[in-house]
Amino acid sequence: MKAVITVLGKDRVGVLAEVSAICAEHKVNIIDVTQSVMSELFCMIMVCDISGIDCDFGHFAEFIKTKGEEKNLRIRAMHEDIFNSMHNI
């Protein structure tokens, strides 16, 4: 199973490391990542393998969202089934 994690916020040192650490904490494996900085806006999309996750995915999605808010980032985790459904006609 896979998930898509998006991160938006003001660019600063350590954003990728912070999000990666949260994923590692919950046994979420990052498969692919793309990031860019536009002006001072940090944008990242991660595709992750959640087959080994150590908690319910809904709990993880809420946890990473809350952690992002604490760090002034907008972090969202979406299960691949939802992502695929949103992008199919």
C-alpha cells in the first residue's frame, strides 16, 4: 500500500529531515520524493510505502498534520486509493 504526503511552507533548513523523521518513526518508507523552492515557498511531494506502518493510517495522517502545524507547515497524507479516485474520470 502507498500514500502521498504533501508539504507546503516557508523554506528553511531541516524541513525534509523533519518530515522524514516522522515517517521513520512510524515505519513509513519513503519511495520517491520531489521538492522545489519557489521564492521562499517550500513544496514537497513524497510517495511512501505504508505496508509496514505501526499504527492506523488515519491516526498517522492526523499526527503528521498536527506536527506540521506545530512547525508552521501544511502537511497532508493521503492514501493512494483516495488519491487515485480523485484523479480518475
